[in-house]
Amino acid sequence: MKYAYWLHCVKGCTSRVRKRLFSVCTNAKEVYQLSSTELEKIPGLMHKDAMRIIESKKTWDMERRWQELTQSGVRFVSQEQEEYPIQFRELADAPYGIFYRGSLPVHEEYRVAIAGARMCSEYGRTMARELARELAAHDVAVVSGMARGIDAAGHRGALDMGGRTYAVFGCGVDICYPNYHRQLYYEIAQHGGMLGEYPLGTKPLPAYFPQRNRLVSALSDVVLIIEAKEKSGSLITADFALEQGRDVYALPGRVTDALSYGCNRLIAQGAGVILSVEDCLAELSLQAVRKKEIVSRMETNGNKQEKIVKSTKNYCESQNVLVENSAANIGYQTSFLDKDGRLEQNWKTGNCEIFDNLQKFSLEKGERLVYGCLGLLPTGFETLLEKTELDIQTLSQILAALMQKHRIEEVYKNHYKIITK
């Protein structure tokens, strides 16, 4: 654990650098034990990256720094541990380590993010708090960023009902930001947790908050945007949520209100509408039940996994998808269980992603690659670059070709989804 803490704190040690390091090492301790010569020989590792690691080893007091962390009351978990949040592992740029105070979210619980403007209206504040109160009353955890305005109202609403709430920080979790939320800070630690990727003492710089937002959405099953201006940070959270396959809902408002512009725009682009607390809960309760069913199925033995295969195939066949014959004709594997009997990561419950849209196999090789990375929810250009490993020019040409063939559409700037009609 001490070595993982050191590696996470090495300046400039990005996910790209760690990928190179772990191509020859299995854990952080092995990385620490590499000599300068061995570091320089790692394929793809730049000289400046090797030098950063070498210098860090010289200046990092392993025992003293670890003792300071443990005495601070903040805990650390890395990707090498099972406790690391499973939702973060799915991210292309997942943080290697997470600092937290309180407790970490558990996989089985249902979580909803509440985000919105800092300078919100009283109407927005009231709606955020009331939604959070009702969510907590229905055993749903609330996720937000502990900022002033909508974030704070969401946390406070969950705490009102004795519910669980999690705050994701854009600074070190040992820093209460904003400072006047100190009481809220302590209460969240007791009834949930505060977590973030930045080391202790990291100041809340503006550049850190957009990165923070990707963790807010990743940690949540659904994202609710309460109030947002045209260029609100909440819209960044919504973009991340869509790229990650999360559902997004927005609170509508008058077209003349600046605080409603972002929400109204999201609704125009296909986000769900929060018409009332009751309607929102009715929609979310169905999703909560569905998630619990999926989790329970994934944790059952091999016999029950067979039942999942059977029921899912039946569902697909009911949608007029010729699973067996079509897959056989094109040589496509029909099983969506991995070798250990678990659901494969690319299976998405309910949309028959593996079996439907067999038309993609008539596309060119590059077009099939890109088409296979898209779904019914918008996927961002940056995400497609990560998934396909294509260069910008090639990916742009393929996306243009797929749109010309009416296979995909650009929902909004640089975000694409498949056309199902």
C-alpha cells in the first residue's frame, strides 16, 4: 500500500506512464525496485518520465509520508486492491488511487448524482434538497461535489433523512472547500464519505474541477441536473455521464432564465425531464430495481448464469433478432459470458447490443470498429479515440462516412449514437 501511495503521488505519472510501467511490473513495489537502467529500457517510457520516477525515489520518505497519511484520518486505496470503486475501473483515464474520508461506496447500492449551479435560485435549491430527501427515503445514495448552491442542497437533503451521501473533491480530501461548509464536511464523513484523486494538501484549483466531474458521474447510476447556465460545469458532468452510459435528467425552466438555459438545452438534446419529485422517483425506482436484479444475477452460480443466457436470448428473439442463425452466418460469437461464467463487460442489459444491428458487418473494417464502439446513448469523440486507438483524421473520416450511410447521427457537437430505425 505504501508503494502504491508513492506511485500515485509521483508528479507527471499519468495513466499512460503507468500503463508502460505495468507492462513489465505487476505492482507499485516492483516499480519502486526498478533500477535507473531498467526504467530506461521499458518500451514506450520516455526519458523524462523515467527521470521523474528516479527523482521521486530519492526525495520520498516512504515511512514518514505513510505515517502522515494514516495520522490525518484519510485513507488511500489503489487499483491493486479490491476495495477500489469498481465504477472507476471502467474509465479510460481511471485514477490509479483514491483518497477518502468516511467510507467508500459499495457496488450494490443505487446512487444518483445531483449537480447544478453554485449561484442557484431558491427554487433550484428547494428542488435539489427535496429530491435528495425523497431519494434518501427510498434508500438511494446521493452523490455531488460539496460546492455551494445545488451541490450543498443535495447533500443536505440526504442528511436530513439520515441517508448516505458522497462528496467528490476537486482538491485534497483533507481540505474543506468551501471553508464555510465545515459542518457539512463532518456530517458527510459520518453518513457516507468524501473521496478524490488528488493528494493531501492539493489546493482547489479551477483546472481540477472538470476532472472531478468525471468521477461524480462515474460513481452514479443517474445524473440529475437541477440548474445550469450556458457554460456551467454541470454540463461537463452531463457530458461525462452520457459518455459513460449514464442516464441524465434535467429540471426545465423558463426560457428567459439564464439558470435554466443549460437544463433546457439538455432536454432538447434528449435528456429526461424532471416534471415533479413523484415522477422522477417513479422513473428512478424502476431503474433501481433493474440494477438490483442485474447485480444479484452476476453474483449467482453457473446454473443461474445459464438462465441469464436463456432469458436474454428469448428477449432478443422477441425483438425479431435472429440470434443464432445470423451470428452463425457471419461467424460472430453468440455467447456473452466470459471464461469464468461472468457477464462480459461489453454486454449492456436490455438493448441486445451483441445480437442486434447485424447490419454493421456489411461495413468496411474501420467502420465496423467505430460502429461497434457506439450505442444508443451519445459517445464523445475523445472516448472514441481512446476505444479505437485511431488518429483524429481517420476517426473523423469514418464518422463522416457512417453518417453519410445513415448508420449513426451526431446528437450534438462531437457526440454520436447509432440510428436504430
